Amino acid sequence: MMVVGLSGFHSVEFKGVNVDIIRNTPHVTDNGWIGPDHPNTATEEWGKEMLETTANYIVDFMEEFKKIKLS
């Protein structure tokens, strides 16, 4: 069982990662790119791996989030 704990007013911690529930994107990035790896160096294989990993993480997160009783 995954433990989801509160880590901030607008985020939860899931699998060791803080996940923002409400994110003001322009405050985080002005061009949509976040991280050390520039998109110009990406490969098709890397893109597929990132999409699959991200999709699996989102599915796991949503399954756990559904278990939380919201008032």
C-alpha cells in the first residue's frame, strides 16, 4: 500500500515525490520546459520511456488519491 502524506498546502507526497495539486505554471516556467535535459537532446526512445513512466505514475497516484476521504 502506498502512503500519501500531506507535504504542503497545495501538494501531497506520493512515492517520495511532492505532487502539486494546484500549480501556477507561469510561476514555475515561462516556456513549459522543466528540468536539466534540454528537449533538443531528446530521442524517440527516451520520449516513449518518459511517457510510459509518467502515465504509470499518474495511474498509481490517482488510484491512491481515490482512497482519500475528502471533506
